[in-house]
Amino acid sequence: MNVIMLAMLGRLLYAQPQIPDATLTAKLRRKDEVLLNAVHRGNRKAWANATTPDFMYIEDGEILKRETFLNVLAEDGLTPLTIRSYEVHRRGATATVVHLDDVPDRPGRDTKNSHLLMTEVWQQLGTDWKLRLVDINRLRVDPPAVTLPSSALDELVGDYKSGATLYVIRRSGDQLLGRRAEEEEEEWKAEVRDVWFVPGQARYRKIFERDASGKVIGFVDRSESSDLRWVRVPILTQEP
């Protein structure tokens, strides 16, 4: 069974009504607590004993098969993740586990808003349960916002186009508001002077571009690994 099929299976199982199994939940949680510690201790034996031969480890889109994953395990001196919530959804000999974990203090980093969401597929083999798949996603949270003077906001106010689509940015008091034509306005927050975000959309950034004289000439709408470029144009709209 490949990774796509396993992911589809996990979603299917999670969507189906399940009968709570407190015994299985406690058993798998204990196994996961051991594994969360073992990954930082470089304990390959613990992971080898807990996983199936076709085990896959997925983190931020990178897929490691069992042998490769075991080979890269090494002691890193870090404190293990702490499980905040834990759910098990079982159907027959397969169980999907979803747990939210907090990242403890890390040297030189502020981790108070750092959390990982793990989705796992466990398989019952005989009388034991083995881990077949773990998929790790880092939860995005809004960055701290900074307050800029009105003059800095006014530099950004204007109309921008990408192809035939218009984007309008205006200031209302100390707020910067933006919208595509015919869409609802959204409030923007500044991360730094020329990098902005919409609260609740932590994966996205609005990055302004300037010419050699410092004048704003457009902005890039960045969605992690892809960009949509907007070019500043003469004012085409009137403020409401």
C-alpha cells in the first residue's frame, strides 16, 4: 500500500463514526510516548520494534522509508515533544491516530507557539500493534505584528494589478485594508515594514517591492513556495 492510499485510508477512517476503545487508546499512546522519546535519544531499536517493514515517515513533504529513517536517528540532547491531545479511530485491524504535540523549550528559540500535528496509521499484526505511517505537520500561527506610522501605510495605498485582476489597498485610521475586486476587504498586519500578513492565514505573506528610490512598485502574494506578483498601477478606484 503506497503513501497516497494510506493517507486516503486515514481520512476515511477518521470520517467514519467509531466506537471508543479506551484500552487501545491507552496502549497506543504509551507506544507513542516511547517513540517520541526514542527519536531524540537515537534509539533505533525502539523504532524498529514498533514499526512494520513498509513503515514510512513523512515530515514537511519529505518521505523516509523505514531503513533510511532508522539510519538517520541520533541522539540530539533535546527534550521530547509533549502530547496535548490524543485520538484513536479504529476499524477492524487498522487504527488511525491523531495527536497534537507541544514543542518544549529549544536552545535559542521561543517555542511557546510551536505545535506539531501527527497523523498515524497503526496495524494490528497478531496480538500486537505496529506503526505503518506517521505524517507530521507543523501548525502555523500568526507572527507578532508591529505597529507602523500612518506615513508608512500611506506608501502602500493604491491599486495593483495581476493580469486583468485588480487589488485595492487602502488605509482606514491605523489599519491597512486590502481586497481583490468584488471581494471582501481583509485587514493586513505588518510583520516588518514591507512584509504583511492577514490574521489567520499564517502560510501567506504580502511582500512589497520598491525601486531604487524606495518607491513601492508592487507586491508579491506569497503562498509558501509559490508567488503571485501584483504591479502598482495608477489609481483606478475611489475609496468608499
